[in-house]
Amino acid sequence: MWHTIRFFKFMFMKKVAVLFIFAMLPCLPITSYAQKTSHKKEQPSAPVTEQIFQLVNKHRQKAGLKPLQQNDILAKVAEGHSRNMASGSVPFSHDGFEERVAKIGKQIKNTTNSAENVAYSSGDAASVVEMWLKSKGHRKNIEGNYTISGIGTAKAADGTMYYTQIFIKSK
């Protein structure tokens, strides 16, 4: 009789343990298991600056124009302006453009034409380029007689992204 009671007590505890496990399953993290068993690696998307650059060159190609070449010097200067606008140290504008071009001219010789597009948006790269293409002046810059370009971005405290694209013709 004692063995029978111990057996039923053992079986009862086993059922309680199984019920506890099933009750806790929804609380257990399953992403770690899914990540370990997933064989498909997702590729990170290109940085927004690269996406904008590709979209601008795609538009230039459709318009029969030569693609712009990326330039790190221009990108660094553009990023500085975007950072300044995002922080509020300068207004959202082209203020200081002549100084930015002079700074670039000291580092890149034989530059002739220059232009700049700025934007702020909570959208993606495509929406920024679309805004520029809808604006007569910005579209003129995108389709202009330029050879190199640099794009810089910065995020403001409120999450708004600021964008600057500088265009230069270099011989």
C-alpha cells in the first residue's frame, strides 16, 4: 500500500511539473532558439548616405548624365553641416556654404562649380531624394555639371534626420 501511495505521489508531482513547463512556455524567449537554428543570414541595408547616392546616380543615369563619384572630403564637410543643423548650432539652411566650399577648395584643387542640397525628414533615403527632385533648385543641382559629391547625415535629439549633399565639379 505504501508503494502505491508513493507511486501516485510521484505521478502527481510529474504531472504538476509537466503542467508547470507548459504554463511557462509562452514566457520563455524563443528568439534565441530561432536565431541559433536560422541558417539564413539577413544582409544589413546600405547606410542611408549610400542609398541616397545610388538614387541620385540612378536619376542622373536616366537623364543621360554621368554618375557622380563619391568623395570622402565632401562627405566629411557635408556631415559637419548636417550635425550643426541637427544640434541647432546653425539654422536649417545653406548658411556657411561659401565657407564649406572654400574649405573643400583647400583640399581639392581645380574645382569650378559647386552646389548643395539640404533636407530634414523622418523618412527614408527615397523620400529625401524624391523631395529634392520635386524642387526645381534641388533637381537642378542633382542634374548639374558636377563630377564628385559627398553626403552627410545627422540625427537631432527629437529623431529628425538632417541631410546635406555637396556637389563639386573637379577637373
